[in-house]
Amino acid sequence: MSDIKSFRQSVESFIAARGWTPTRFGRTVAGDPLFVFDLREGREPRSETRARILRAMQEFGEGETAPPLRIGVAGLGNVGATLVRILQRDGAELTRKLNRQIVVTAVAARSRSRDRGIDISGLEWFDDPVALAKSDGIDLFVELIGGEDGPAFAAVKAALEIGRPVVTANKALLAKHGVALARLAEESSAQLGFEAAVAGGIPVIKTLREGLGSARIAKVFGIMNGTCNYILTRMGNENISFADCLKDAQALGYAEADPSFDVEGFDTAHKLSILATLCFGYEIAPDQIRVEGISSITQHDIKVAAELGYKIKLLGIAQRTEHGIEQRVHPTFVPKGSAIAGVDGVMNAIALETDHVHELLLAGPGAGGPPTAASVLSDILDIARGTRVPPLGVPSEELMPYKQAPMRAHEGGFYIRLSAKDVPGALAAIATRMGERSISIDSVIQRSDLGVKAVAEDGTPIRTVVMITQRTLESDVRESLAQIAADGFIVGQPQLIRIEML
């Protein structure tokens, strides 16, 4: 770390530890009320000036105990209650590490009487999270309410507007308002932490914002939803249906009563949009992501994947191309020998392909109270130490407008499952339609054990046909399948899954 960078870090840590304003530091320590503002804008004081201020900081701090960092927590669900429990239980250890107390002084939630397994009797209670965010009784606001708008957005915005640091685990909020909130944080010199918003307990945000230096990231991909990974893992290991796995996931608390946000891929899309911005420097654009979920995956797909040497995973993938950014979420055939294939159950994993470290894989628990609360706490500790980085990796004014890359030929080919009418010429007609789009078929599988005995509405028997294509455009495959359906040779919706050669 350079001398000037180390000096800036020392100044910010001093200010954060005492809850001072930049102006107070300038007047009390530097002798110039605008000193910190100039320093943040890039001014580099002379070495003798830095030495004088460092001495003044040291002398000022001798015998002084920094005031506690007072935390206000909005939202006392699983993650919020766990966070309060950790801070109450581990307070002495955190004080030893920081030389400063971190204490929860106020909370906001829907019900005051609900038993959460924590003692909140000594904490100030707020019915309104916005009032908590503005309260003079806290130094840092933690938002764990959830939701892209409503009280979560209003409270975070209120805190940042008065220069109060914010920590949130709300990926939906960031996917919709992340750029605006980052800009507001920069304008008010407030920190905005959101490590817990993506992949639970995996420190991927800190890695992207601080850990990779000048490394240029070409691609980010991974398993970002524990519910989907749990379902696909059990389908593969226990030969049970999607519906039965989903019921078990709901009973265990891994899936919501309405699981569509998870199983249809939208949760992964929100997380991917945040990662893509940090990786590539474009504005967050969740609405520009091609999204498919896992609700159509059957045991037929799982069985064929295993026989061909693959496992099925729901992946979020973002890639830099010369024409823009490609973002997509969909079920994927991944080779059994790949690192990502070994990530099972509710675990998450994020892979980064860079020019410096090549491929980096971060894996760990992606959800749940303790892992997510640990990531929230990590942001709180960074703020207590005075760590300052632009929320989205670069100043918000430097983010480029999102540019979506056109669909390209897919390197790994596609898996296609059709319910075809068992009549003479059907398979030849399907192959002809594929040939018209220059789609090369690598293999065709027809087996009685891959389908259930069924008949079409006109009484024609139906046979399951599986095809594996070579490298081709997804648009060509989909157009061919639409023509095949119009020809009347298939029943129902075809299953189309990408094969990724990771």
C-alpha cells in the first residue's frame, strides 16, 4: 500500500472510530476544516504535513476510548435476529479486535411481542424503519426488511441522505435502485455495504471491490440460489421428482410458500446483475437478463445428463464480449468433473475468470441466518475500521450504460428433449427442420425408459426423443423447434438445456 493510500486509510479509520464529521477532523486535528474533503477528492498532502497530522492523531488518541458504534437494525427475521444475537454474544471479542464497542441500540420490526430468541428489552423500539434510519441514537443503519421498494428503500435512502452508513442484504433493492443509492452514498460520503446481498456467507463482494487489484474479469458464473441447488441435488441423488423435492425444501425452510422467485431464476438474476456491474463497470440491468428456471426439469433430464457425464445446475452467467455484456440464467449441463458440479445441497459457488489469477472459485453457504448475518457483520466491521470504497467498485458517474451483447453461437451445444409422435417419418422430419437451420446433431437417443407411456389427443402414441447438438445459435434451435411444433410432430413444450464446457 502506498504512503498516501495508507495515510488516507488512517484518517478515515480515525473519523469512523469516533463518529466524527470530516469537518470536525479538519478543525480539530488538521487545522483546515476542508482537509478531509480535499483528501477524498485526490489531494496529496506533503510528507511533512502527513507526518504532523499522524502525530496529532496519535497524541489525540492516547488515553482516549473511542465511543461505541451504535447500530440500528430494521428487520428482525432470521438474519436480523441472528445478527443481534452475534453482536450481543461476541461483543467483548469484537471490542478487543477493534478497540471500540459495537452495540445494537435500536431495532424496528413488525411485531414487538414475537419471541425471536434474543433480548431486545433494553433496545429502543421503532415501528417505522425510516424513523430509525434518521434517529440520532444510531451511527449505522442495517436494513434487513427486504423488498425492492416500500419501507426498505425509503429507510435506506433516508439514512444515506444524512450521511449515515448503511449495510443491507437486500439484492432486490440493489438490483432496482443500486446505482441511485451508490450515487447518493458517494454524494453524502456515507459507506454502503451489501456483502450479504449475494451468495450469503461467501465474501464475493469484498473480493470484487478490493481483492483483485487491476485484474480484468472476463466472465463470472456460478450457483447463486441454494433452493434450486438443493432441489437439483436431491433429484440427482435420490431419483425423486421436482414437485416432491420442492415440498421437502419448503418443509425445511429452504423454499418460500410461493417459491417462484427462486425456482424460476429471478433471485439468481438479481444477484447476477449486481455481480456483473462490479465485474464489468456497467450499470445494473436485471431486466436485460435472459432468465429460465428449473420447474420444467424432470427425472428424464437428470438421467440422461448423468449417463452423458453431466450434472444439471442452475447457473447465472455474465460475460464480457467485444459487443457488450452477455447475461443469462438457466439450467445447465456441467461436466461431472468440474469444480462447480461438486457444489451440492444449499451451497453456493461463484467462479471468476480473470487475466491475473485465471479461474477463482469461491464456495460456501449461500443462505441462512448465521452465514448471511456473518456477511452483514463483515460490512459493519469494515465501516467501523473506516474502510472506504465506491459501493459499486468504481464511482457511480464512471459506470457505463448497459450494453447487451447479441446472442452468439454456443460453444457447448444443447440438450433437447421432445415428446414426439411415434409415427413413420416423424424423426426424419424433425432432423430436416434442424438441418434447415444448419444445426448439426451430435447424437439422438430414443429409449422406452426415458418416457412414460402416453398418447396424443388424436390417439397417436408418444415417444421421448433426446437430441444433443453441436455448437450452434440458441435462436436457430428455438426457431427450428417452433417449426417442428407447427408441423404437428411433437406434443407439449420441448425441453432445451445448454451444455457448458466449464
